[in-house]
Amino acid sequence: MYIQLDVGWMHHPFPVSSFRVASVEQIATLRELGLTEVRYVPKKSDPDLRELVPSAWSVPEMSAPSPNGLDAGGGGAPPVDKEAQRRRELLEMQNRTLAACNQRFGEATRQYQALERVVSEHPDQARVKGEALVSGCVSELLENGDSVIRLLSEGVGERNALHPINVMVITLLLGRALGMKSTELHDLGVAALIHDLGKLKLPPNLRQPTPSMIPLERSRYETHVGESVAFAKRMELPESVVTAIARHHEMADGSGFPLRLSGPDLGRASQVLALVNHYDRMCNPANGVDALTPHEALSVIFAQHKSRFDSVVLGAFIRMMGVYPPGSIVQLVNDRYAIVASVNSSRPLRPKVIVHDPRVPKDEAPILDLETVPELGIRRSLKPAQLPRDALDYLSPRQRICYFFERAVNPGPEEAGA
């Protein structure tokens, strides 16, 4: 039978409120809730079992006295209290980990701003600041084991530093997925961090490419690559860093700029940086109305832009981000709407999602780990405009997609069903 529990998520131990009953243990747990009735959906239930409804949902058995001799409605603490407490603790934990990721990302954006302020007059100080920021991220990433790629809150960090920090974070994750070691990762991270420093030499209206740019403006915009290289050289950064910066807009099919290099001429670091930079700009363009969801961006890259990127790098990126990267809006197989909150980079096909549930306050919405609910998968990806108004307000799709990473924690036996 496919049932619907009409109680809030903190008042039952199941990962979702709508599901197909699949075991005697689930029925026993349902009876412990003290409910007088349970709603079921005939269309989604097995028709051969409908005659079992009266015996399966016997009200007298559901309201049987508890082992301590107290009625379910009596003065004793109902069994659900302990479960509700555990759920509250899980909610507090997920809020703390998100707040920590938001804080670390925000601090990284402020450190980048400090680098920008001194790079023209004191490039040596800028180098120290940049290398310290990247070293901290690389050390944490290598210590984590498996990492979770986490979608951050709206409005986190300093706006003019979001792109370089976001690119640095994803680039480091991808570099590690490709097997890069500490030194190589460090140089890649520094290149990602300062790849756009040359835009400081451009007027604000030319720092982001737009379809309406005239050829003269486009040419001026493209000069930021050379200016970024000049900054890197004044900072006396290694040649590998300078080279990756110089090629971060080059494409494997020769369609990039400024030198129109092609596959054989591109090193691994510049291939990684070019792909991540492209992905971030698709999700976070200069004009917000042109933004793609992370799922859309990945789909377009794979379907239309595949020739622009090295196949090994692109394959690793898709495996790492999953089919539905964090920030994607999805509909689950039970028709509920959700937003992908995080992806474990080593097991990306079953992400964690926040599910729209009007019975649960928005700020108390739990994160559901789809790995623990094998029968509940993702049916399709959606644009935010396709959501009903209440789901749109509840899930709050991000205007700006930003990521950070945290250590993946494998759920123990008590958390596996959370």
C-alpha cells in the first residue's frame, strides 16, 4: 500500500511522508505512532492487496496500551518524542554545517578582496595572501577523504569575489578527482583564484562578456587574460600558474582566445580551469535572466560544447558533480519538488535534497539523503519558472550558485534512515 502520513516530519521516523509500505517493521512503527487512521493512495497501491486494508489498519491494535501500562494518549511520554528529538538534533547539525560552509566561503571572498587591494602596489603581499588562502583549502580538502559539494545560502560572501572563489573551490575538487597531488593542486588553486585579476584594468561595464558587446568592446574584454598574466608574473608565481592563467579561455577545439590553441597545446591545469570557469559563467552570467540551472549548464556543456573540452576532464567533472549538481531544481518520483543541497563527490548519483513540504516550516526543512531512500529517486530537472508558486517560495532557488566543500560523513546505523 502507498500511504500518506498527515503529520509533520518531526512526528514520525520515516524519511518521507509518502511511501509504499514494504515491511512488517514499517507497519509496527506506524502502529507505535498512535494514529487513529492512515490515508492511502489507491492508484499507487498494489490492487491485489486492497482487501487487506481492514486488517492492516486495525484501529484497536494501533491504540493498544504501551508496555509501560500507559495509554498512547495518557500521561507517559509517547514513543515519538525520542524520534522528534533526534530529528531536531539532525536539523540543528545540518544548519551548523551549512553555516560553517557559508562562513568559510565568505571569509575566502574577503581574503580575495584583500589580495586585490594590494596587488598593484605590493604584488609580493598579494602572493602571500593568495598562497595562504589556497594552502588552507588544499590541506582541508586532502584531509577530508570523500568531500561533499555543498550549495551555499543566497547572498553569502562579497559579490565581486564570488566568481574567483567559486572557481577555485570547484577547480580544486576537480583537480583532486583527477588525481592531482598537493603541489599540483596548490598551483592549480592559485591560478583559479587569480585568473581574472586582469579585469581590474578594465572599466566595470567591460568586465563581463555579454551578447550585445560590439567587436571593439569584445577585444578590450579579452585583454584581461594578458593583464592577469602580467599580475601573476609581478607576483613571481611559478610558470605552471602563469601558463594556466594564460590559457583559461582556450578551448580544446581551438575556438577559445587569445591564441586559439587546441587540444595538444593545452595542459591539464588549463583544461580544468577553462571548464570550471565556463560552467560557473553559465550558472552565474552577467545578466541573471540568462542563468542556467546547474543541471541545464551541465547538460548544455555535454550536449553542445563537448568538443571544447578534454574528454577526460569533462568526464571527471560530470562524475564528480552528478547529473543533478547542487542547486538543481528537481521533481522526485513521488511528484514532490526539491532542490539539490549537496552531492558526495564519490557517490554523486544519489544527492541530498531539500523537499517542498507545506506542513513543515521552510526554515525547518530537513535535508533528505536519497542514498537512504532507494525507492525515492529524481524523475526530472525543472527550471525555477516551472515550479508552483508555493514550491518556488519554499525552495528559494538561488539567484547565485555558490559552492563550498565539507567532509563527507557516512551515516551510521542510527542515521541511515534519516
